Amino acid sequence: MASLEEREVYQHLGTPTGVHVRQTPEDTIVEILRDASQINSSLLAPWQKINVLNTFLISRISFLLRGSAVARVPLNKADNTIRQLVKRWLYLSQRTSTDIIYIFHRQGGANVPQLGDLCDMAVMTHAFRLLTCPDPTVRSIAQEAVRSMVRKRITRAPSEQEIATYLSVSLEAEFGRERGDLSSLWSCACNTSRLLGKRIGCCWKWCEERRELGILVPCLKTPDHTIVTLTARAMLEKTLKDTICCLYAENLKRKPDQGKVFEVSSKWDASNHFLPRGSFTRFADWRFVHRARLHCIPLNGAIRHGNRDKHCRKCGYANKTLPHVLCGCKQHSRAWRHRHNAIPNWLVKAIPPSLGKITLDSAIPGTDSRL
Ligand SMILES: [Zn+2]
């Protein structure tokens, strides 16, 4: 075993470890960004670039975030760079909404997690796992550390309920007394749960009947909530992840311009089947689809700034928006027909001839319907 001076470090499972050392894994962050820029200049397809980033790069840091006290500034800087790259791979301009990057594939996003969010989730989960650890020694050390920290603050023995309150809202009322806490795992956990509490409304709860600690995670779309307790402790990270992702999706839906199509396209997985692997998608489609869904194609009607002429150059219609070009502009009616015919033709190809005679482009036989 090597003997270390103060501020000397050794790498323990990738985390810089020692007395009074900065634990932020800056080397790993630099490596991730360097590799991300190499992926950017590689010849991979854009959806492959996103896949590689998720599978091989971001996963490198998710483990380190669990065991280290990581500073937010380097993470935020890394997030900025990653965001710019992903927007380039989605062919979006830098001014478009960033929410789309952090939303799940099945809802139509790029499914790239934000490092800052990963860090928050890791801190919360780690604190919760220590306090509910099946090993009685670990659990009692963790519970005693929290209890003594709250005791210092309120200068008396805290109840279990007060400990839960302290972990969720450490700055309120009685807990607000300045006691000069050492920066510890627990003060970090308090800060994180306060930040997450503001964003998604989660908080620590003490259940008196069952005598156990839990974390309440609200559902953003309905008034329901989930309380993650000892028995479901492994579910906490996933529950937090789902809620944060839901927050980005709800943010995007609220945007009157960019969220309009997303509101519909996020409803069914089938609308977003092509996102993970680019299946049935040409490069031209990929370049078009994300901009089109966020209404960021530079058409006259979609340009927000300045006092530009919004008329359609083909037919003179007053507002040249994407719906007008795709479905309203008479000059493009040939394209409408091609688009319509492509779908029945596709179905005809897919139906096995053994099922009977296929009738195409004629009135429904045996009825007087004009369809
Ligand atoms: Zn037109």
C-alpha cells in the first residue's frame, strides 16, 4: 500500500482518491470530448455517431459520477460541446431548442443524457443506496453521519422526519442556521436534492407506519407520484431518469412553434422508429426530418427575426410555412400525388398474392362510395 501525502492522489476505480484532493475526473472529460470530436470528423452516419457517443463515450463517466465528488463547471462545459455536436448531427441550427437532444428515442429525441443530470442522479442514488444499504454496518455508518450533521444544525437530536426534511430542503427555517458544514457527501446530497426538487419536485419522505425512508418522485404529466423505498431501491435511478426526460419533453411541447409537431410525433414509438439505427432512412431524409419537425426549415414563413416578406414564391400565398409547401401549395400537387401513390404501392407490394385480388386506385367495389 503506497503512503500518500495530503493532496497526493491515486486512482481508485478511475476516481482520483486521497486526502483533500479534487475528485473531478477531468482527464476522463477531456478524453470524452477529444473522442467526440474524432467521431464528428469520422465517416459514420449521423445516427451512428449519436449511438457511439451514447454507448462508448458517455458510459465512461457514468460510473465515475457515482463514487466521486464532481464539480459542475467542467461537466457543464462538456455538455455545451456535446450539445453543439449532436445538433450538428441532427442538422439543426444552434438556435433550435436543446430539449430534443435529451429526450428518449421513442419520443423522438436523440437520447443523449446530459452529464449534469447524470451527476445529480448519481449523487441522489448513491446517498439513497447508502442509507438503505442491506449491510447493517454500512447503513448505520451512513445514517449516523446524516444524523450527526442534522444534530449540528439544529442543536438537538433530530427525529427521522426532520432528517428527511433536512435532506430535501436544507435551507429552510431552523435548518438555515449557518454552521459551516464541511463539504461532505451529505451536504452534496442535500444540495443536489434541493436542485432536483426545484426542477422535478422530488423530495425525501419518512414513512412513520413502515418506519422507512423513501424518495418521492412526482409524475409530471399526471398528479400521480412514485415513492421509491427500500424494496424498490434499484428503481430510483431509472425513475429519476424517466422524470427528467419527461421534463425536457414537456418543455418542448410548451414551445408554440417548435413543440407543435413534437406533441404528436412523441405519442407513438412508431413515429420515431428510425432514430436509433437510421433504418429505412436516407441521408436526405435525416437532414430534413429533424428540422421539419421543429419547424426550422428556412422558409419565408418560418423565419422569426426581421421584417421579411413571408409570401410563397411559387403561388403567392401569404404565409409560406412548411405545411403550406407540403400540403397546400398547388404548384407542388404532382408531389402530393406521388406521395399518396407511394403508400398504396408499398402496401400492394407487402400483401401476399395468395390473399386474393388487389384493386388499386378505383372505387370500392360493391358500394356507391366515391372514396
Ligand atoms: Zn405556395
